[in-house]
Amino acid sequence: MSPPPADWLLRGAGNGGLERIEAFFQGDAYALHRHDTYAIGCTMAGVQSFTYRASLRHSLAGNTVVLHPDEVHDGHAGTDEGFRYRMLYVEPARLQQALGGVALPFVTGGVSTDRRLAHAARALLDHLDSPLEALEEDDAVLSLALALQAAAGSPERKVAGDFRAARIAREFIHDEPDRVVTLDALAAAAGRDRWSLSRDFRAFFGTSPYRYVTLRRLDRARGHMLAGRPLADCAALAGFADQSHMTRQFAEAFGVTPARWLRIFRAGHDLTNDARSFKTTGGGPSRVRFD
């Protein structure tokens, strides 16, 4: 029989604002303790068991764990196979600022199956080996705060948005596409506080500032690709950290990798040329493979 795997813990690439970890434990993980932060995580494999608010809880793969500040808890594997999870620690004040100063959301039970909350947590935890951009982190924190609020059953406060400020922020993004955009810079340009501006931008333009910036980068990357530049150069010219960063964002936006998109585009272009040839010569278009 092979020996049981050793417990391990990895820290995610740091940004200073958030601590992110991935860990595996078999048996007891940690004794009763408490944080002054929210601890929000995703169970990746196994059964993650813990005592929380005087009750034993169990989180399965795909569930989201939400431990509120100053709540005593422990942790252990619920089965002999152990458990693996990812967790982020975020200061309560940061979530409260994102929500406009309302009371902190409280998700009862410590374990949630809410899909919106899971998606928001995974946005911060999926790529631990890569640091988050400042705008990416701010957008993700707001999404997490709103998802926590919804999962807690708290009504989302409706306030009149500022379209002028959102429009100025959008123009700021377009004016100098090569600059690094932060939420602080957008707020300064628009004359609005950063979290209100982020909410207004989503309301008026249907997506977050970071997502909007990313899609504009992808537009530029596609232009460079069609001009025949190498993919690594396309990534750098469009403002991505590297080619793998561009590939990940491209696939999330369009459902295919940059290389496959380029092959498909060129195949369609060739098919169009064949159709034109058919009209002038009477020939038929060649068959085009997309795999």
C-alpha cells in the first residue's frame, strides 16, 4: 500500500490586497481558530469538514465555503481520501466599501451552493500562479461582494447611476489604449468614487470596466494576428502579460484559442475566394477543414 499523500499548502501569486492559497489535507488540518477577514473558498476535491458556529459542516467539490470574520472554526478531512481546496482572505472593510457602506452580508451555514457566488469566488481563485491586475482584482472584489449580498438574501440597494461619469470612464479607456488602466485612474478621470463608478459602468455598458478593457485588448490582438504577427508579439502589443495570458482571455471570450480562431478565419477567407473563382471559372469551392 502506498503511503498517504503529505499535507501541503501553496500561496498564490501575491498582489498585496488579497491572500490566496491552495491546500491539501488528510485527517486533521487545523485546530479551532478565527480570522479578522472573510475566508471564502472553493472545495476542489474530497469532503472539506469543519466546525462552524457550534455545528459540523461538510463542503463537497463545487461548493463554496464562506467563513465570516471573527467566527471560530476548525478543519479536517471528511473522508480518508483527504480534501483539496482554494481559499482567499479579504478584509471586511473592502467588501463594505464595494457595497457602499451597507452592513456586511452574512451567508448562514458556512457552505453555499449558490452558482453566482461560486463563479465570483473562482474568478479570484482560478489562476493562483498569476498575479491579478489591479483593475481585475477590484472588479472581481465588487462581483464577490454583490454575490455575497445576493446569497445572504440582502436586497441590492438601487441608486440612480451617473451616466456621464460612466461615459467619461469609457472614453478614458479608448483614448489611450496602450496605458495600464486602474479603477483609481478611471475614478479620477470621471470624478466619481471608484466603487460607484464600477457599478455605474456595469449598469450602463453591460460589463465591468476590467472586462471592457480586456475585450478591447482582444480586439487589438486580433488585428495584429490578421496582420501576420507572431502570437507572442500580438500578446505584447495588445497589453497582455504574455502569450498564455492572451490565450486564456481569448478562449474565455470567444470559446477558441487564438491559433484556432486564426485558422478558422483564414479558412473562411479561402472559401470566399474559392466562391469568387467559381463564379468566374465555373469551378467549385474546395472543401475546408476546421479541425
